[in-house]
Amino acid sequence: MLRLLASRCGGGGSRPVSGLRNPGRSLDRQASDAPRNQPPSSEFVARPVGVCSMMRLPVQASPEGLDAAFVGVPLDIGTSNRPGARFGPRRIREESVMLRTVNPSTGALPFQSLMVADLGDVNVNLYNLQDSCRLIQEAYQKIVASGCIPLTLGGDHTITYPILQAMAKKYGAVGLLHVDAHTDTADKALGEKIYHGTPFRRCVDEGLLDCKRVVQIGIRGSSMTVDPYRYSRSQGFRVVLAEDCWMKSLVPLMAEVRQQMGGKPIYISFDIDGLDPAYAPGTGTPEIAGLTPSQALEIIRGCQGLNVVGCDLVEVSPPYDPSGNTALLAANLLFEMLCVLPKVTVV
């Protein structure tokens, strides 16, 4: 049984709510022409009504019968600067009420193509980072083994390490599209080898990444060394600095990325601090002169046609996001990730 808890906001629970499908229905995978879960329209159900789930989708405890699912990992004990990302999944869910069912910009129809639900949150241990990694890995092994593609609401970037451990058990080494201000390839800090600055170093150590198919975009900021990207490049990663993205479309870059990734499994990990803090101030380690929201859309939409097996959006820290705009941006980017999953119909 997955150690997942349904996220509850404003005193809500996992009871069926008028306008939402009953999460207690049969979990058998639906026939292609059968009704699928749909976010309710605000034309019929007021946005503040109902359980606080991602896009107001049904909340269920099991991934069985699902093609894709949103999963929260409310962990921030791996942070090195501002805390608060443990509240990210809840805030992202709150802001997701603005999202609708169709992506008219791309023609994607995710809810007509896939059975999608909210699996709630992994029950992490806020007093033990290594134990939390174990709990995350165990939960994701069950999700991935069921054939469900996880779209993760973080949480700090530490969580990507145990998620990729789980991915590797099914897919082997995967390609990685990593959007971030930082490479997250440090070896250790304060003597610790696991925190949000080391996940991809640990993944390389364990052979979880197909290093010739790793691309890091948006990297920037001051450093303690003259060549802070040497480790990534020595492993075969492509590192795209933020300054190489300034004032330009990233559509040509993503054409190159698609060619590099090919048809093998790829995982998308998007740290919200990859964006400029003018757009996404609610994060733990902000760096100036980052990517724009339109470039973020170009990156994710550029993954259309790739064999995406999982995604995450991490490092949203609501205490530093009083307007909610960072969480709103995160919710939209997660929707865009859903829209580029395999088997999503595009018209």
C-alpha cells in the first residue's frame, strides 16, 4: 500500500464533492471511449468549492487504473537557504483552480486522452532526510510499476534523487531535461552527501542517468570556482547557461534537445528558480537574470513527441510568495507537462 496522504486544504477531506467524480469508483483502466476524470468547469462549479486537489481532480490512494497522476512531496529539509518548500504542493494545488481542460495553444487534449487523478502526498519524515528519500523511492516504485506517469509537486530538489532511483528500476538509466539556476551536482555540504544541491551527482554515482542525454538549461549565478560547470560537462551533460538564452526564443534549442533525446525514456525536472525571480520570487535560492515564463513554455512544449516517463516541479516556497504568482506559474507549468506526455491527443 502506498504511503500517500490526500492533501487537505481549508478543512477539506477526500469525500466525494458535487461536481467531481467519486474517487471510490472502480480502479479498472477505462476503455478508450469511456468517460475520464475532468476538472470541473467554473461555469457549473465555483472555483472555491471542493477538496483542494490538483486542478480539482478526484483524489485517490492508488495509482491503479491511472495513466498519469499528480503527486505531492512536501519536503524541504534538504534546503540550503530559505525553507518553506514543504508547503509548495498545497499552494500549487490552491492556485491550480485557474487551470482548464484544454491547451488551445498546442491543441493538446490531456483529459480526453488520459485517466488522471491526484494521488495526494508522500508521507515524508521531516526529521530524517535519508528516511524521507527511502519513503519517496518506495512510493514511486509502486506508482511507476503500475504504469502511471507521475507529475510531482515539490518539495525541494532533493526529492528528484529518490524519484529517479524508482524510475531506474523500471526504465534503467534515463535521459534528463533539467531546468534550474544551479546544476545541483555538488558532492557534499557540511559533510552531507544528500541535500538539494547534490541530487544529480548522486544519480550519476548510481548510474541512474544516461549522461549523454542530459541537458541543463538556465544555469547561472556566482560561484566558488572559475569553472563551476566542469563536473557536468565532464559527465557528458549539455549545460546551457541562462545568458545564452537571453532575449531569444528557445524553440531552436529544443529542436536540438529532441534530436539528442531520441525515443528513449526522458525525465523532466523543473526547478522554479530556473526562472527569473521577477516572475518567481517564491523560492529558496533565487538567482537574478533567469529565464522568462514564455521561455519555460517553449522548453516544456518542445518536449512534445518525446518519451516522457515522469516530471517534477520543485522549490516553490510559499512563505516568499505572498501574491501566489510563483505557485500559479508552477501549476501552469505542471499542466504543460501533462500536455506533452505520450498518448496525449493533439488536434
